[in-house]
Amino acid sequence: MTQAPRRAGRPPVLTVERIVAAAVGILDAEGPDALTMRRLGADLGVAAMSLYRHVPNRDALVAKVVDHLFAEAMAGYTPQADWPRALAGFATAYRRFLLAHPRAVPLLATHPVDVRLGTELLTGLLARFEAAGVPAADTVNAVQSVAVYVLGHTLAQVGSTAETHDQDALRFYDQWFEAGLGAMVSGFERQLATAD
């Protein structure tokens, strides 16, 4: 006797991926203050309490959002052949993403990316340092310093809302960013060459 086919169950209304995508939408549209569990539930058409089956609290949600955004920022990044250019390329790619998501910058500037995820996403960049014989601790210092510079510089730029669309202001920020980044990368080059 053949069994009757099982009726397909109703797919779950919520997934972590769907929750994070909705949270990013709120963040991009209105900024971190608007990202509450109640607001997120309303956007997803569910009670806020339903979210807690997937994320234990707002801090856990924010951590997932930050990791998601950093992964998206690094999606198109391909490190150049040597570590100084790869490091500069990382900074440029990260800044480009942040400027496209200005309301997310304060969140990324104040919440760290998961270390394991960050290491995985930056494997190519880290490998350039390793190939050059740069010690791991020095690599971490260089990469984290540049990442913090990018976040701080971009935070200063997106905080100047009156200048967001002013072409002279945009050129100023671009030149300022490139000058600071060049000084940081060349400074690390000198420092690490001396350490050899």
C-alpha cells in the first residue's frame, strides 16, 4: 500500500536572514535609533515577541546586522598583490560601502565585527602580510588601525549632512581620506621594514 504524499508544511514566517534583512532596511532608511524589536516586528508583520525565537535580544540582532553589513562590504573586495596596496584597497572598498550606507556608519563604528568572521572575510588581505613575513600581531595592528581610520573618517563625513551633496565638500573629503590613508600605509611600511 502506497503512502499518501505528505502535505507540504507551511514555511516558517521568520528566519534569521529575513529578520536581518528587514533590520538593515530600517537602519538604511532611518538609522540605528529606529531599529527596535517592536519596529522590526511591525515591519515583518509579526509580534515583537516572535523575533526572540530567532535572536535573543537587540544586542544579538545588532551583532548579526553588523556582521552582515561587513560581509556585504567585503563582497567585492579583491586584495592586490602586495600588502600595502591590498591594505589601501581594503580601506577604499570599506569606505565606498559605508558612504553608500551612511546611516549604518554609527553602528559599525561602535560595534565590532565578529573576529572569526572578520578573519575569514579578510583571508586574502591577511595572506599578503603573511607572504611578506609580517608577524601576525603587526598585521592585526595595521588592519585594525586602517579599519578604525576608515570608520572615523567616514563618520565625520556622513555627520556633515549639509555637505553631503556639495561637490567641493566631497572632493575635500576624498583628498583628505587619500592623504591620511597614504600616510598610514607608508608609515606601516616603514615601521614593518624596520622591524625586519
